[in-house]
Amino acid sequence: MLLFLGSTTQYRWLTVVSSDDQNGTELVLEPNDNPAAKKYQKAIFEQSIPATSFGVSDVRAEHERMKKLGVKFTMEPTEVMKNVTIAVFDDTCGNLIQIQQT
């Protein structure tokens, strides 16, 4: 994982990319300073609703790899419908993240 720091006078944010593919998917991690956003984030977390979902080629392998790195899953890999398997983990920042294989 590579981190790139950006800033303005008031805020800083991180852009994260995989060290395996620096031209691949890029995530921007921004501060959560909006009170309405904080309420929404807390409410969907308490309802066990993932904030976002990422597709992976093999949920079970990715689950095992991430568990070995210390990631805490709130849902183990589960087939939720024919040919769709999901797992959900806590990102430690107040969000649940889903990985899915179709």
C-alpha cells in the first residue's frame, strides 16, 4: 500500500493505492468532520450495513489473507445467493466494508 498525503490550509487527506498496481484503483481517505455524516456513519454501522463494497476474485482467499493480517470480520464468507459470496469487516474507523465475489 502506498500513501500520498494532500492538504489544504484546513484539511489533510490520504490517497491510497496498492503497491502491486500503482496505476490501479485509488482510494481517497478524507476527514469526517461533518456532523450529519457522522450521524449517518454511526447509524449504518449500528445496523450492520457496509459503507462500501469491493469486488474480489476469491472472497475466501482474501478473507484468510486479511485475517492473518489482523483484520476483524463481522461476517465470515457467506453465500448470500447463487454465485454471490460476501464477507464484511470492520475498518476500525467506524465503517463496515464488504468484499464480494460473483
